[in-house]
Amino acid sequence: MTVGLLASKESVHIRLGANKEIVSADDVVFEDQHQEESRTMIHEFEYLSDYLEDFAQSLSMGKPQFVTVTELGRQTTFRYEADGGKAIILTRAHRGVEQALKEAR
Amino acid sequence: MMGLQSPTQETLARLLADLYAQPGVCGACLQVRDTVLIHDLPYSDDRIDSLAKRIDRLIAGYENVGRSIWQICAGFEKYRLLILCRSNTRLSILLKPETDPALIAGRATRLLMEVEIPTEAAVPSAAPAQSHAATTPLPVTTAGENGIGREELEKLVTGLLSRVTGSVTASKLIQRELAGKNGSFPREEARKLGLAVLENIPNRGKREALVSEFLNALNS
């Protein structure tokens, strides 16, 4: 699927600070036509975080560390950073979890 | 597919047990929408019912915006939670943190294909895996009736194979498998052909991951 943020790139990186502000990101994220999608991805991390914290508590699994979401033509990896920040990597290819996590570092 | 036989709780329990052939699996839960069909996770049934409802809401949130999710893998300090989705069925697997989810996903996807539940089907009562009392048969569907064209199949398999091998090699492998076969294939035949090509990937982890992706794409 080659639409939106992945129209011209194989992968897109966004790094968020502890206050959820964008610390760094690929240029494409800041293009006007992609800002809404970029904001949606940041919102998606919040959406997933609520569930992860819920799962962590109810199943006694420890703190959440990452989550990958795989769908047709795209995979999104959200990773919690040690400094309270968060990393997001969006890829066209479906990568193994280990590889996706390495790329999110 | 389960053929003409509907899967009973015993069959489901056997299928879940098959997941344990892969090291690192701590338990699994199979649900249709928010109703648990069977589970062997080390938690109470009440807690699992609650988990199943939350997982369904999580997936529904994506479906409501037109995103059909195949897989979610969440990592925690003590475990990984792998959630596979197929139609209205979800399979959640609890893994040890050092386990590669790709190795489990291929096997789990095949399990999901065997127990595919029609959307309008009545959902049977939940039962823990250890219980052999419930034998309510579950309805199953047959494979999709629509065929897939050679060109479409070739494109799908080439896209997957080219991630792990050169395009020339990928093309040769596909042409060899599809030699003399033209037109449209029934889903089952397309599945066999695709799997036969992907069988050439020597790395087990990569092979399992691509097989999983192939099966999802073929049936989406």
C-alpha cells in the first residue's frame, strides 16, 4: 500500500519526547498533506498505551515496552523509551518484531 | 480447514495444545468477537472474559476506521502478548519475552484458518481448555469461493519472496512452481502453490513470517 506517509518512503520514523512533542521525524511527516496522518499515529500510540497499561495491570505482565500493529501493506511499531519518550516507526514491509525494534532505536 | 466436521471443545483444545510445539508459549485464548471459546491461560475465567472484551474493543477501534488488523504484538517486561485476528476471530498467545513471535505466528495463523467462525454464527458458551464436558459443535466455513488469478498470485508471492531473495531467483522459483498453470486458481490451490514457493526460503523464522503474511493476504 503506497499511500499517505508511505507513498514515497519505505519507512517513516517519529521520535516523541516525554511530553509527547515531536523531537525528531523524517521530513515527510511535516509536509502539509501528511500532518493529519502523523497526528493520527501519535494519537494511535495513546490509544494503544491505554490498552497496554490495562493488560499489564490485569495480567501482571510488567511495564509495557513496545507494540507492533501489522495490517495489509504496513506495519507500525511503537516503542517506549527509557527516558519517557516514545519512538514510532511505520514501514511498508512486514518485519519481524526484533528487526522492527532495532530500527526503532 | 476442518473439512465437514465442526470443531468441538476437545478439537479446539487439541489445536491450542499444538501451539506448544514451539517453545516459549505460556498459554492461549481463542475468542469470537468478545466471547471466549476456549483458553488455557494461567488466569481465572473471569479475568480472561474481561481480557477478551478489551481485546475485542481494541481491534474494533481499528475496524471502525476501516483498518483490518492481522496481528498485534505487545511486549512487556515479563511476557509478550501476540494477538492474531482473522475475520471475527481473535487468537491471543502469551509468550516468554525471549520468544520470537514470528515463529509462533505462522502456526497460529493456520490454527485460525481451521476454526474460522462465520460472522452470523451463534457463539457457544465459553469453556476452559481443561474441561472436556462441553462438546457443543462450532460451525465452520469452507474456503473462500472466489478464485485468484495467476497474475495476482504471482504478484503476491513475488512481493513476499523478493524480501529475502533476489528478484531473478524469486521469479525462477515462482515460474517453476506455476509452469503450465494459467487462468484462475481456486483459493485452496492458490494456497498450496504459494506455500510450495515459500517453502524454498531456508531461514525458518523468515519463512514462517512470510507464510503467515501470505495466508493473511490470500484470505483478506
